Amino acid sequence: MDGWPREKRWGIGVLLEFVLWTFCLTYPDWLNSGERLAAIQRVLSERHEVKKTAVNQKLLERSEGRIKRKQDKRAQKEMRQLAAISAAAAAQNPETASTNYAQNKAAAASLSLDVQIENFDVFFAGKPLLQQADLMLAYGRRYGLIGRNGVGKSTLLRALARREFGMSASLTIVHVEQEVVGDDTPSLESVLEAHTERHELLQKEKALVAYMDAQKQLGREVETKKAMELAQVYSKLEEIEADKAPALVAEILNGLSFTQEMQSAPTKSLSGGWRMRLALARALFMRPELLLLDEPTNMLDVSAVLWLENYLQDWPHTIFTISHDRDFLNSVCTDIIHMHHARLEAYKGDYDTFEKARDERILNQAKEYEAQLMYRQHLQAFIDRWRVNANRAAQAQSKIKILEKLPELKPIEKEPEVQFRFPDPEPIAGSLVHFDDVVFQYSNDKPIFTKLNFGLRNDSRVAVVGANGNGKTTLLKLITGDLLPTKGESHRHRALRIGYFSQYHVDQLDVSMSAVEFLHTRFPGQPLQEYRRQLGTYGMTGDTPLQPIRTLSGGQKSRVAFTLLGMQKPHFLILDEPTNHLDIETVEALANAINAFSGGVVLVSHDERLIRSTCTEIWVCERKSLTRFEGSFGDYKAAMALALRKKTG
């Protein structure tokens, strides 16, 4: 039997078992031999082992087969996804971010529209911006990314746009960061071309129609293959509703304050600010599954901001936006992600909800820290008192062990308070600026203003509002004297010093220098520590003033410009969109500095909170004139919202 198959031996074993037990019950004395008993036990145990092995082997084979098929299928899918990601990455030029890629490989193979990245790092110029951070963006939600200037918010968005974290290759991503390059393409057509599939189909249709026309002119019959190809193109164009695209683009451009004339004008005729809006319009038209926005309200007027808020509230996909505008964050965002101390913290709700939750978390952390500190002090006091006492030495040793096992006590990480301060000037009596029947126009163009009449004093706090293109920046340059009236008279006090903050302030900076070196060139003869002290007044501390300006964030460059303005010791501040690129805390510090300033202020801004907290007058720039609005900025914004509803139906 030993040479037979195990299954056959098991079948015979059933019969042997029956015979053996019957024999043993009949002749019990036969079992007295230990050798015979061992033989019987061996046969019986072998039968049970064969039965168990045969059954388990079949189950194991089936299970292993299922597992292998699943593993092969998963491996094939992963290879396809990783190959696509590698191809996309090869076309990019990564410069700043890195990740623990092995830990995120599963996310790379996933086809989910959610973005889930775990335990990743981001560096810039060797400096860690994020360490062991986690980011979860659920599909269809709208996230606001906030944090102090220089923490790396824009760097994180760029890394996401370059798919540096092994994100799904099937996820469509658009990052609005750079303005559209100016050329002869009309603005509306430039936006339409952003839909690459539509553009390629139209080009293909044009080529096929031209080919067929040429064949007909030569008297040749059009090939069936070409006709079928053209029919497929028409079917695809109908499927993506290509005929409705021009109307949709016109609606988007109109919402962003593009006039009909501007929509048909070549992009090279637009300023940098308008080409930036064109980039935003292209992204909105493309409707990506993940839309990355970096300060989208910069340089938008009040009406355009209101339109954008309404448009994004109905956005069907995921939004991840950086913004300093609290009202925009409250209106658009469903979640807030706070970037600080090299980590990300997620909060449900809008900005106001985040602020309450953050303050409550800090308060609870402070209470927990105090409780742990008191407990440690209590243990240490007991140890110090009884360590040398023979009767209490065992108890003291026990307390020492408890103290050693306690987790490390870390103090509450608080972000430093931001402070701005404009130096108070010596007082000047009387009117500082006065305009009488001023008319202005550029060369032979139509007049921008006709008959401007107003005056400004030391205590003036004026917010200038109005649609983009109505001449707000031109008005500011007329006040500073950078532009001269075409007709009429403008008067400025002979001792008046005006500090002008331009929305294009970066153009004033030599980005190859450090902030300290730049101030030294503009105000020579002062010690190094004085330049650093002045920069510190506007939140530029540590080694940041010694870095090349080109490596600074947008908000940090703004602080250099504010320092330059403050060192002029102006009597009057002219501020053109000063909140662009500033973080929320710095905007609040700016408001406090304006309120503490003893001179006059004229402000152009779309930031409702800044205007409400600093300005006492609202001047509306429209229809080539300047009129005082009777009411608050909230009233003006409500009027703009009503006009927008009527305009959009």
C-alpha cells in the first residue's frame, strides 16, 4: 500500500478501519502487543491526514488562483497608470517639491477623482515648507488654502499642477498662475482655443472640408473613408456642444468685465492684468476636475469679484484656491486648509467657521498644556522631596518612571503677530491737493476724465471704486503728479510728500538684490541694522531681508515695497490694490496701520473689510467723472450685486 497514491490508500483505509475495529472488539487480547497497536494507530492517523490534506489542497488552489488573477489585473492597471504619469512628468520641469513616492504609489494607480496624498514633503531652495504632511481633497468640494506669506502656498499649488505626488493621470488639472502670452489672436478666440479637443476637431473639420472641395473642383469622387471621417468629426462636435462654446466664453468674459471691444481685440493689446484675467477665463471655460487658483480676485473690480463668487458656487468639480479675501473665502469655500509650521490642518466650513474652530483648538491645546505642565511639576516636587527618604524611596522611584514615560511636552505653536506702522509726518495746514475742472486724455484718444473737481486734506480717508477701465489708476497718477492734466488746474502743497503704492510695485524692485541691498541703493548712508529695523516694521524678519528679492513670495515683495514707501515719510498715502498677495493677517495689520496714520489716504481696493475699516468716503469713478457715493461700501456692493442680477437675468 505504501507505493499507492494517497487518495487510493485513504479509500482502502476506510475499509481497514472498520475491519480492524471489529476484530479488536471481538479479540481484545490481540491488542496487547504494542507493535500491533502502533501499526493500527499509524493507519488511522494517515487516513485522517490524507482526508484533511486533500480537502485543504483544493481550497488552497482555488484561493491562490483568485489572488493571482487579482494581482495580475492590479499590476497591469498600475503599470499603465505609472507609465502615463512618467510620460507626463518627463514633459515638465520640476524644481521645488519632493515626496515619499513609494508611500503614495497606490494613489498614483487610483482612478478616483479624489486627491489623497499622505506623508509628503515639499522643499524650496533646500528649505522645508511641508514635512510629513497629509492632503485630502474630496471631489466636488471647494477648498481655500490660507497661511502666512512665505510658508509655501504657491509652491504647493505648482507641485500639484506638475503632478509631483503620484496623482491619477486621468485627473484633469488646470493651474491659473501666469498671464496669457500676447499675440494677434482675439481675446474670445484665445479662450476658445483653450478647449484643445474642440479646437483640434474644428481644425480637422476645416482640413477635411477643404480636401473635399478640392476633389470636387477636380471632378473626382470623394472617398467614402473621408466622408465617414467628416461625419465622425461632426458627431463629436455635436456631442461636446461646440456650437454653444462662443456664447459661454462671451458670458465668462463679460462677467470678468471684458467689453465687447476688448473681447474682439488681439491679446497683445491688453495689459498684463487683463491677460491674467484671460488666463482665468480660459480655466473656467475648460472646467477641469481640479481647478487650482492663486489669488483669483487680484486686480478684479467689485462687480467682477461678485460675478466670480456666484460662478464658482455652482462649480461641479474640485477647487483649491489661495486667497486673502475673507469675503471671497466665506462665499465660495466649503473647507479651509491652514498651512503653518510645515504642516496642513483641514477644517470644515468657510473662513469664519475656521477662525472660530482654530481659536477653540488653540484654547484647548493651551489648557491641555497647562494641565500636563502642572502634573509634571507635581510629580517632580514629590520626587525632589522624598527621593532620599528611605520610607518613601520606592514611591519616588515609581514617580520617576511615570515621569519618564510621559510624552514630550511641546509648547503651543503660535504664529507671530503681524504689525505695520507708517511713520507720522509733520503736519501741513490747509488743502494738500486740489483739482479745478481737470480734463485728461492720452494723446488723441477720447477723454478719460472731464471736469474733475475735488480736494484732499490731512484727514481725508477716501476709497475710490468703479469698474476696471474707468480710470481709477489714472486718477491716482494725476494726484501724485505722474500724469499732468490735459486741461484745468491741479495744485499740490509745495511741502507735500506722497507715498505711492502701485499694484505693479514689483516693477519698482531690483529682484537681483536682497531687500537690505535695495533699500541701501534708495536711501544710502544708513547702517545695515537700520535697514533691517525698517523691514522688520513691515514683518520682514530673520534672514528673509538678506535673500534675493526674486526668491521672495508675492506678499514678501509687497512688504519690501511698503518699507520703501514708509522710509519716504509721506504726508499722504496713495494705495492702488495694496492687499494683492498679502495674507489675511497682514491685511488686518495694514488696516490698523492706516487707521493709526496721521496723514491722508486715498485707497483703490476690492477688499470690503479694508475699505469698511479705514475709509469714511466712497468716490465712484464712472462715466468720465468722479462722484461721491452717499452710503457705506456695503451699500455700494449691494447696488453692484443688484445690477449684476439684472444684467445676468
